Amino acid sequence: MTEFLQQLINGLAFGSILALIALGYTMVYGILRFINFAHGDVFMLGAFAGFYLAPKIAAVLPTPSVASGLAVMFMAMLICAAIGVVIERFAYRPLRRSPKLTVLITAIGVSLFLEYTGQLVFGAAPKSFPPLIPVYPIAHLGGLSITSNQVIVLAVTGLLLVALRFIVLKTKIGMAMRALSFNPEAAALMGVNTDIVISFTFALGSALAAAAGILFAINYPAIDPLMGILPGLKAFFAAVLGGIGNLPGAVLGGLIIGTTETFVSGYISSTYRDAIAFSILILILLIKPSGLLGRKEIEKV
Amino acid sequence: MNDDLSNGFGMRRKGAQRLEWPAQMIRLAAGSDGPDDNQEFFMKNWRSLISEALLLAAGVFFAGCNKPASPSGAGGEVIKIGEYASLTGSEATFGQSSHKGTALAVDDLNAAGGVLGKKIQLITEDDQSQAGQPATVVRKLISSDGVMAVLGEVASSRSLEAAPICQENKIPMISPASTNPRVTEAGDYIFRVCFIDPFQGTVMANFARKTLKLKSAAVLKETSSDYSVGLAKYFVAGFTADGGNIVGEENYSHGDKDFSAQLTALKADNPDGIFVPGYYTEVGLIALQARQLGITVPLFGGDGWESSSLVPIGGRALEGCYFSTHYSPQDTSPAVQNFVKEYRARYGDTPDAMAALGYDSAMILADALKRAGSTEGAKVREALAATKDFAGVTGKITIDSNRNASKPAVILTITNGQFQYVETIKP
Amino acid sequence: MKFRYAKLLLLVALAFSLLVSLFAGRINSYVLFVLYYIGINIILAVSLNLINGYTGQFSLGHAGFMAVGAYTAAVITNRFGDLNPFAAGTLFLGALLAGGLLAAVTGLLVGLPTLRLRGDYLAIVTLGFGEIIRVIFQNMNAVGAARGLSVVHGYTNFFWTFGAAAVTIYVVTALVHSTYGRGFIAVRDDEVAAEAMGINTTKYKVTAFVVGAFFAGLAGGLYAHSIQFLTPSGFNFMQSIAIVVMVILGGMGNTPGVVLAAIVLTLLPEGLRWLAGVPSLPGIPRAYPFAWVGNTRMVIYSLLLIVLMLTRPQGLFTWKRKTPFPA
């Protein structure tokens, strides 16, 4: 029983990070109907931004401490929001009227570009991420072990979700985002500045990815330029699982994939770990393509 | 294309585009064609087959002119030695280390007047840590650059790829650090200056039983790595033969970040120690997560741990852990200290085992050249095979009948964030 | 097929490759193997072009089919290669065909579940299948799992690679110029309309996958017998991307362009390698001024993709149209 609970906690922690990345995917898809392949690499850039920022912050704030951790995360989120906006502006906006395939290929190109330029610039060998937040073992009840890092992941994810929900449901720009996701032409006719709203969506998604990157790097302190590929892919599967375009669905999907992977790893065999995520995706696409919480989209001809 | 009209965002194109597709479909269904006319398509296709043929004729022509005069590479006043290593890519740290050691050795040799009266020219190629690349670069070294011997590689899988090519061309190949036994089985021109996994696995098994006095152990290996799987196998064999008990075995893949699932399962098996024969990145993370889960027993492993990045990643979780490797820079013998001093002076950091092995591989080749008295492949091979008690930086090296190096292993531990020498185990 | 000279051209190409392979001993081995890779990449690119370009099914898992063909052919020749040295040619042909057939079956298994998927989803699922195939090989001890498989006989030579390339181009073009080709293009242009017109889109999509996978398997077998050592990591997503870049560079649905792109992109890393090895340049004091260039292959590929899509989505070697697909 202890082992089961332990695996559950591990899975939830990992799944929350996937959920944060999945939110970015789902928001962009909801509005633009395309998968931003480069999202996983923004996650990677967030972690590297944190890596390079940490010493600078350490000069100002005492480290490791909660304050320094928050400062690094906040600044990394800003940097990645800017990166997201730049990518959208130069790689995706010119192709808004082009066939979907063109944008798909461009997105793949951007993703590869970020990864391999990262290898050139940062070096391909893994770097060790500095400890930003002091680690305390929170609980050790009967063999069960929870660390403060895991609690922080869950807490930060929860907070960001609440903040996101607030933005999307209670602010004007959130309303504009929702309008765009329902009907772009009508929204434009109603006076919504589509360019700004799309840029904002990308910025928001990228900031969440950066937060996920920092949280990931705190928990698994070895970062390398290719670290975003697999989490990005799995987060995309999570978004699809939950129903793409659906925010709570993305979170649900992330948690499900995180826990399933952990259980399969622990109880069956870890070598098939990655294949699990792929298999879940294929299954859900075959059985219920609109996802667990999604609505069926009618394709108009 | 219909996608054009309904990509979820954007204005529809005016007029013509919207009505074109039905007309196209009708034309298609009627049997005549769209923009690709039959004849025209064929005409273009003709060009493709011809261009294929012409390009190749040109290539073949130029290639034919390119064959080097003699493979010995000693036509002139230099002796050409080839080196292939992972200078970039995911295993760049290993390749860069071994390259630095080899380059230092070549410079030392040239400063002392070269070998057989000629200077050595080291031609280095990067295989980018990727499968498929070593074959190409080694062919290039042999056929285009005309080297007389090849040094490389650290990773066994890439050595395995290149070895048959060197064997086929009768070019001696010396691997600095590939520990998989299969590498030298490729042929009698393939050598290595390091010990092999059966020896290393047994060393760690003996160390665990005799020195650490462990009664039971668990294994956490990387199934995507030949090295890790092999080392684990030999460890298990040695440990159980010595009366130990293996209580659990778990796997992970290269690049995995989260090992809590496997560690939780192993914790339930209650081992006295965990053998982790992997590479430093994963080992560091494994140590961290093990301590977080409340596993307090020591971890131990092989030479894949050896890297300056191990402790930065694993931190205090690694205190009191052990691993086997090829040499220690703290070795007080004058040869090692000289080497360490020279290396530091030139590169600024302390040489690790890969650098030391890279240095030794070049030095052993030079020694064999001197004993052979010529650069002819067969003679150099004979000299290499006869190497006995060569005083290398990594110990006294004797090449045995399987062309592997018979030499001692060194056990290190981590104390206060530094690698600390523990003991030497002779074969 | 309407054109008369195609079969003649095929025979000429085969004869030419036979002739050249007889003189292969005179050729620098490094250059020779680069030529082999050119041939193999041509086969891969043309077969992927059938799936992506002509049928519009954006598949990102082509390396998986290649892997199936490679391992199958390798296992067969490893097992039977020593029996009769005189029948080596027949054995090799048999092994290649078996590899291709098994890859074709895999193509069937991949094509069927993906029938309902479009665009992005199809791309991701095919990527997933490619990775699943790789993970399966990585865990299959019979073929050496992660430790790799040594291929004992290096049967690949100029005749086989270029002969196979010529045959691939011929077959794909013949297919495209038949009613099947009409079906492929119909599926690509507008699947719903095609179904409405009574075209069995399932048949055409599955055929494209099966034929494309067959030739990818063939290329895999040739690759296995040239490099003589297989590891599952050599058939990963990056390998699939490399082939996709060839198709996009050449222009989707444009076989001659794709062939040219395959040649160019096989020579690119060698060119970069040569450039990185240039010891010095007059006027630049540093030794090996271009050493960093050798590692930029993937960066160049990614930039190519982005820049091409932004400026010339029809591909570099297509001159007739302005969109990725005709019309």
C-alpha cells in the first residue's frame, strides 16, 4: 500500500509538470487550430533561462531561498513569454492564411532550430541546475516520502491554474481569447484585435511552459537542450487526452499520463515507459478523438 | 485546397479559389488531368533519371581521381594518425576529454622529435555521438586521408561500428575506453588500452562483497546501453558467485529523468546497496531521488560515473558512494603527476580517465611504431600485440591474447564533493 | 503508362549501375559509400514522397519502416549467408524483398488505424508509431536490443543501391500515372469530396502507406548491409525528419525534385565535414576556422524548413506552382 501511495505521489508530481505544458498547447490549439511543436522547446528555454539567471539573482538575493526561486521563475517566465511572442510574429503570423500543412512544417522547423541551436550555444552535455529552493523532507510516514519539492510543484501548478482561470474567465482579454476560439471572423468583426490577442495567448502559454521548465529543473537538476522533446510530446498527448482546446481537460490529461507512466514503470517495466504515452494517444484517438472532456467538432465542407 | 478556406482563422480568399476545386474534381474524375500533364511529367522524370546517372558518373570520375597514393600515409615526412571521437552531441564530454589527452600526447611526441624521425599528424573527425557517423568518418580517414592507424572511440557502440571497417582495411585501431568485450572480437587489428566489462563487473562485485561487506544488492541498469547491461550481467555473476544475494533488478532508458518508480520498487526489496552501472547524468539524478525517497544504502557503479559533472548534478546524495575507473589523478606516481601537471598547464582543468586513456592510446601506438620500425600495418599490429608492461599513465599495460589491456582498476569514492582514491585492484 | 521510353530508361539505368559497380574497386571507399547513401536516400525520399506528397498523408514515422526492413534483411543474411557463397546475390535479393514485405505489413498496420486522422494528428500518430517500432527493437533481444546487431555480410554495392533507386522511381512514377495516382491526388486535394465522388479513400491511403513502406524497407535492407552494424537509435525521429526535409526541399509530389533534394542533402554533411576540416584560410589567423560548422547540419535543416515554408513552400526544385501541393 505504501508503495502504491508513493508511486501515486510521484506520478502526480510529474503529471502536474506535464499539465502546465499541456495548457500552453491547448490554448494555442483552441485559438489557432494548430499544434505548436516548438512549445516543448520553450519549456527547455525556460529551464536554461533559469540556469543562467540563477547566479545573477544569487548575487542579489540569498540563495537557496523561496525568494530567489520565485524571482528566477518570474524572470524566466517573462523571458519565455517574449520568446513565444517573437516566434509567433516571425514564423507563424506570415503563414496564417496558408495551408495548415505549411504551418505544421514550420513549427517542426522552429522546434528543431531551438533544439540544435541550443546544442551549439549551450553545449550538448547536460548541465547541473543550481538548487534554488531549500529542500526539506516533508513527511516520512511509514516509509512514504514526500519532499518539499514535490509539494512546491503541486502548489505552484495549482496557483498558476487559478490565475489562468481568472484571466480567461474574468478579464476582457480572456473573453477575447474565448471569442476567438469560437469564431475568429465574428470576433474580428466585433472589434477584437486578433493579432494582439494571439500574441497574448502565445505569451501566456510560453510563460506557463517556462514555469514548468523551472519546476522540472528543480526536481530533476540535469538540463540539456534536448530535454523538451519528450515532455513536450507527452504534454501534447495529455492535451489531446483531455480534449484539445479544453483547459481543465489539459490538466486532467497531464495527471492521468503522469500517474499511468509512473505505475507502469514501477509495476511492469520502465523500458516501455515512453511507449505507454504513445499508446494512450493512439487509443484515445481511435476511441474518442475529441478527448475525455472535449466536444465533438463538426467539420464543415 | 480546402484547408485553405477553413484553417480556423483568416479571411477566405476571394472568388476563384472557392469554386476551383469542384471543377478540378470533375476534370480528375473524367480521366484527364490536373496541372501535371502526362507527357510533361514523363519529360521531367526522364531528366531525373538522367541527372541521377550523370551526377554519379561525375562523382565516380572525380572519386576515381581521389584515391590516395598509399594507405601507409607515410609517403612524406609525416605519419598520419586518424582519430574519431564524439566532440559534439550527447556524449561530447567523453569525446572531448579523450581528444584532449590524445592531442597532448601527439604534441609531446612531436616535441621530442617525432617517431621514426617523422612528425605525427593527427587528423581528428567528429562523429557527433550519432550512430551511422563513425562508419562514414572512419572510411574517410582511411580512404581519403590515408591514415596508417585509427584511435577511437570511447563509446562501445560506436567502436563496434567502426571496427569492422578498420579490420577490413588492415588498419590498426586502438580504442581508448570502450569496455564492451565485443569490440576487439571484430578482428586482430583491433586493440584497446582499457580493461573490459567482465573484469570491471567482477571488480565491483568483489569490492561490494569483501570491502563493503554487503550481503544483498539490487541493480538499476540502463537497458538502452550495451555497456550498462553488460556490466550489470558481470556484476551479478560475480556477486552471486561470491555468496551475495541479488534482491531486485530494475531498468531505465537513456535520457530518463524520473526514477522514483524504479527506486520505490527497489526500496521495497530492501537491499544493502544498489549497483548503478550507468552514465553520470542519470546516476546523479538517481542518487538525488534515492535519498529523497529515504534510501540510505550506498550506491556504486562503473567508469560511466567518471565525469566532472557527476557531483554538480548529484550533490550531497553521492557522499559515500563508490565507483571503479581507470585511474586517479591523485595517484602519487611521477608519471601520473607529470601528466596531470602538463594537462593542467595546457587545458586548465584536471584530466579525467578518458583524457588519460586518450593519452595512453596515442603513446602506446607510438611505442609500437618504434618497436616495429616501420609504419606498415601488419608490422605495427604485431608490435601492438606484443606490448608488455607498457608504462602508461593509467597503469602498467600489457596487451593480452584477445588484444585487451590487462591492467588494474581503481576504486574511487566521493567525499566532500570530491573524488577520493580508495584502492587499486589488480587483475 | 503512356510514355514509351520509361522501361528502356530503367534498363539503361540498371545496366549503367552494373557497369559502374564492376569498376568500383578503383573508387575511393569513402566516396563509394557516400554514393551508396545517396542511392538509399533517394529510395527513402521517393517512397516518402508517395505518402506525403502524392497522397497528402503527412507521415513522420518513415524511419520505423526502414528499421523493420533493415533488421529483417540483416537477420536473414546473418542466418543463411554462409550456406552457399555462390547464391549470395539471390540471397541478398530475397532478404531485401523480405525486408520490404515485412515493412509493407507494418505500413498496413500503421495505415489502417490512421485512416480517420488528418493533418496534425496524423503526423503525431505516425511519429508515435515510428517511436514504438524503435522501442520494440530496443527491447527485442533476438536482434541484439540496444546492444546492436552486427551484419556479417556487406552485400550492398553500387549495382544494388542504384538499381533499387531506379526501380523505386520507376514504380512510384508508374503508380502515380495510373488510376491509383488519380486516387492519391484526389485524397490529397480534398478527401471529403473524393469520398463524395465515390472514390474509396481507404484503399488509396492504405496503398500509399504499404507501397511507401515497402520501399523504405528495401532502403533499410541496403543500409543494413552497407553500414554492417544496426542500433535502434539510428532509426529515431531525427532520421524520419531528415527524410521529410528531403521531400519538402524537393517539393511534395515532385519526384525529380525529391531525387535532386536527396542527392543534395546526402552531400551536405560531407560538404560540411570537408569545410570543417579546412586547416586554414588565407587572411584568417585561426587554424580550422570552420570547425564549428561540422555540427550545424540539423540547424541548417531546421532553418531550411522554416525559410522554405515562409518563402517557397512548393519546394526548392519545383518551378511550376506556388503552394506545397498542386492547385
